[in-house]
Amino acid sequence: MSSSGQSVKERVALGIERRYRRERNFRLAGLGAVLVGLGFLAFFFTTLIGNGYTAFVQTHILLDVELSEAAIDPDGERDPQSLGRANYQGLIQNALRSRFPDVEGRADLRALFALVSPGAEFELRDSVLEDPGLIGETMELWLVADDDVDMLIKGHIDRAAEEAQRRISDRQLAWIEALEADGRIERQFNYRFFTAGDSRDPEMSGIRSAVVGSFLMLLVTLALSFPLGVATAIYLEEFAPKNRWTDLIEVNINNLAAVPSIVFGLLGLALFINFFGLPRSAPLVGGLVLTLMTLPVVIIAARAALMSVPPSIREAALGVGASKMQTILHHVMPLALPGMLTGTIIGMARALGESAPLLMIGMVAFIVDVPENPLDPSTALPVQVYLWADSPERAFVERTSAAILVLLAFLLAMNAVAIYLRKRFERRW
């Protein structure tokens, strides 16, 4: 009996040891999965920040530019139209030739002039139009360097490489080093990245038009999805009878929340553009498409918030003589509103990062001007990232990563607001 009892104890002990060992293995596997995920996340952010942080500074070249009245305004009338038509590129080229008077030959001059961005003449023109009193003076101006020069200064082009292996020639490299020795090359904060629209020249491109387009689309999405989603949730949760039709509606709402976003883009293309004739690439159409995509998420979140309100709140309000509508508007809604807002913000954050449905409605177009209203042609920040990622220039790589960082900052801010609202107004019952 004792030997038999001893064997039972041993079997029980062995079984317990096996369960503990499996539990330890499971915990180690879970911990390993978390560490692997964190490793990939750290690699992603390290690569993204390493590629993108240099886009927030831009290389400039200091030149002595003679704003000759004979070249800018020979009539002396200071007419804005004639000032805008002046050859500012020629003034910049003259400043470069004065800096390097020994450069001769068409090929060498072309290489010398390529050190400065083609967009620098437009900034010089804007400065003269803003202050015509500069005409006739010789000024020291920091002009935007070409993207190849910018990449060289930032270390993305190896100076020690063979000339055939880099986009900067040996002659250009000598001129750049001479400018560096004189303190005439400097990296400054790239404010154009936040204030300019898209451009063919990487050094002149920015995200302002894309940010404004995304903002207008989110305004349209919020104005439509929140009231429609909340009204639908209130009806389904508080007023609709429980039958097979409402069950069918609930199933379809849950299914719509899982539909791929590109399907909503196809729907928007067929409905809003082909049927209603709304303009392509407009934030209004983009907002309508994102509303279709966000609405199921808002409805589900709003219903969950309504269900979290205890039935005793409704019973107490009805017991003191409040109508059904008064009970919902004055007692249930204030308690459910934080959850509704949290779900709406999370849905809006998802809409902000979408690009597939916007590509279907034509928002992939090259847009330079900043949209002023929801009907102007526009693009969105995720689409801008897509366009830059498809560009061959090395300078667009850092701008792609920088735009992703800005997009992630917006998403983190929106999710932080959602967490704050939930923590600030949440009531536990």
C-alpha cells in the first residue's frame, strides 16, 4: 500500500513538474515573441529616424548677389509684373562666376551653376518683390544648394569614391571644398519642408499641401462620421426592435468594419466621381470616402459606450418622469460620450494613415499649390509619402522618412488624445 501510494505521489509530482515546465516554456516563448517584436520595432524606428532626421536641415551656399537695376528693372518703374519677369537665375550665375572667375567653358560653367538649386531664383524673386528697395544693392544671400550638394554635405555621397561612382564631379567637389574653407556652406533648418508644397526638386519640396489636404479631409470625415455614427448607434441600441432585420444590420456593420480600405475607394470612385460628378483629387471626395470607411468603427464604438452605461441610470431617469429621449440625451449620452469620442478619434487616426482609397479617387496627382477649400485639387500625407518613395533621387529618401515621422507624430498625438479622454472622463461602475 505504501509502495503503491509512493508511486502515485511520484506520478503526481512528475505531472506537476511537467505542467510547470510547460508553463515556463510558454512564458519564455511569449517573452521571446515580445522581444522579437520590440527588436523589429527598434530596427524600424532606428532606420526611419536615421534616414529622415537629416531632412529637417538643408544645405545653403552664401553668395554675393548683385541685384542690378539694369537686369531687374531697367525702366525704374518698380512694376511688380516686370520685377517678376526679371532673370534672377542670371544674377545667381553671375555671383557664382564672380566667386570662381577662372571657370571657363560651357560644360564647366554648367557644372558650376548646378551647385545652386534651380528653385533659388524664385526665392530671390520673392525677396525682391517683397522689398523692391533691395534693387541696386549687392547682398550676401544664403541660397539653397542643389540636392546633390546637400547629399554630399550630409555624408550620403562618399567624397573618397571614384568620380564615376558619385553624382558630384571632381571639379564640383573642389569648388564645394573651397566654399567650405571660406565658411560659405552651412546647414540650416529646413523650414521649406513644412511651408512648401511638392516640387520636382527635392531640396524645394515640402509637406504643407499634403498636410492641409489631410486636414480638410479629416474635417469632412469628422463632420459626417461622428453625428451619423452616434445617431445610428443610439437608434440601434435604444430604439430599434430586436428582430432579424436589426440583426442583419448589425452583422453588416461589423462586416463593413473589416472590409479592405481599397474597396471603399472603388465605391467612392463609382459613386461620388462617376455618378455624382464631384471633382477628382478633392478633399471633399476624400473625406466622403474616408467617412464610409470610418463610419462602421464609430458605430461599433458608440454602441459599446452606450452599453457600458448601467441600466439603473435609465431606470432612475424614467422613474422620475423623463421621456425616453430625455433619458438618452440628458443622462445616457453624457456618460457614454467619452467612449464615443475615443472611438471616433481612433477611427480618424486610422483614416489619416490610409492611402489606398485615396489613390483610387485620383489623389495621387502631383499637386504643388496648397488647397484653400475642400473642392481644390489636393493630396494627402500618406499619398505624398507614396509619391516620394517612388522617386529615384537620394534626397527624396530622407524626405520620405521625414514625412513618415510627421505622420507618426500626428497618429501618436491623436491616440494620446483618445487615451486622455478615456482616462479623464471614464467612470467605473
